Amino acid sequence: MRGLSVGGPTWSSRRNTAEIERLDVSIRLRRLFLGQIEVASLTLTRPRVHLVVDSQGRRSWDLEPDRPDDGRGATLPVIQRLVIHDGRLTLNEQRRGMTLDAGVTARDARSPQDGESGFVLDGKGTMNGEPLTLRVTGGPFINIRRDRPYAFTAELAGASSRLSAAGAVTRPFDLGRFNAKLELQGRDLADLYLLTGITTPNTPPYRLTGSLTRDGARFRFADFSGQVGSSDLSGTLEVNRVEGRRRVDAELASRALDIDNQQQGRRGRVHEIRQLIDRGEFIPAEGLGKVPGGSARQPGGAADAVPDLQNPMPPAEGSGGRSSHPGAT
């Protein structure tokens, strides 16, 4: 098939969501008669995919925009052999000020002279005006099976943060299930909000390493350890979607907690929240932390735990503890 295009919604710059110069596909008919879609071979030549998320959270590629997002991730048909020639992917995420322009290839090179084999997504962009880079690699898409994990690596850098992961999609083409060793490092944990959508307190520079797993809507960063400023930090963090809202639970421990060092980050968070309130990005609501005139809630209905502005750093009661709060969407 040549000259295939998939239109986009009227609000997304009147641009097609996808354009493919040539598409070659082979489907196993026996599986199709059993009600299962299994693609024996798929070759895409010069595909161009343009993804847009507007300020209201609408996604240009969503085929069912009125269906609530359950956070479970996409599940694609099994593709036993995938080849992509000269692919391109662009993303414009307006809520977080993120843009990305990436090259995408997938090839099953037979010799070193054929070039790099496997899957490669390599892109650059911006995040709130700062540089952003993303690189994802994986093995060749040959004889892919649901019961054989697909290994990958990923490097994401932006917003003064760097995320590095090496792991596997436990059931290939089910993007809602994977496990990986994850390393996080950066200037301030609060900067991770732009990359992950999860609100964390301001901190000194940090470096943490642990095991990340995804099981549908639940993400678990387990047995992590590292440094936050001059303090050590370890524990487990779990993010889940409960009744349409993101919930964050954490069990944290520290053997050497530098209160003064952490106090500086906390005071920075208080100053940041005051600025958000002044700009109208947080509005009064009921049932959260002490803020002049009430608590704080982000527009859109998702609550965000905030510190007490009168007492920004509560006294330490021990070296470990458990906390939970609804996270920002």
C-alpha cells in the first residue's frame, strides 16, 4: 500500500496524525479466523507520525476521546517481524511545554556492514525552553513472541534531570507491563514533575537507583537508594490511579538525614507554591495542607500535597516513615 495517511482531529493544527509512504504487511490468516490478530511481517517506509496534546489534555491520536484514561497503557497486536525505514516522530505536549523531533528505525541487520540492527528512537526537543534529549534502543524485531520478554534501554535528559533505564517489556507489544533498573539524577527532585507528572518536594541535587516495574496503571520504584544532598535516602515509591486520580505512596528511610540541607529545599518549595498561588495556577480547595485561605488544588481536579506554609519543615521524628498523597495529573 502506498500513500497511506491517517487524519487528525480538527483542533490539532489541521495536520495528519500519520503519513506512510509505503506499507507492506502480512497477517496470519489462521489466527485471524480464531479472532486473533498476529502480524507475521510489517514494513514501514518513511512513516511520519505527529502527536499533539493540547492544553486541555486532549490527545490527537486518541480514537476514543470520550473514554476515560485508565492509565493502563496500549496493547498492540503481536508483530513477529518489524522493519522501519527512515521514520520520523514529532510530539507537541502543550501542557508541559514539551516538544520532540525523533528519528525512528527498526532493522534486522545480518552483518556489521548493514549498520546498526534493532530498534532505535533518537530525538531532541525542548522542555519549558530547555534542551531535551531522548534515546530508546532495543533488539531486532525478529520472531517476537508474547512469552519472550523484549529488552530495551532508554535515556531521557531534560529539565535539569536525567533518567536512565535498562529492562524488558515482559509481554512484547503490551506497553503496560515492563520492568527495568532505573537511575535518576538531577538538580532538584521537584524538576521531575515536568518529565513524569508526579509532584515531589524541592530538594538539593540527588542521585537514586532502584527497580522500576509497571503493571497496568501501577508504577513501583522499589528498593531504591542513593543520595539527596548530603543525606542518604532509600525506600519504595508506588504510583497508582485510583478512581481517576493519581495516588502516590512512599516508604522512606534515611540513616544520616541532614535537616538543614533538606530545609533549604523545603523553603524553596514554599516559595514556589506561593508564586503558583499568586499566578492563579493553584486555587483554594478543601481538605489539604495549610495554605493562606485554604489548601491548594491544581485546575482539572487533581489534588497536590503541599507543605505547611507557616511551618515548612516539621520536626524529624525518626529515620524512616510512610506517606501517601494524591499526586498531580
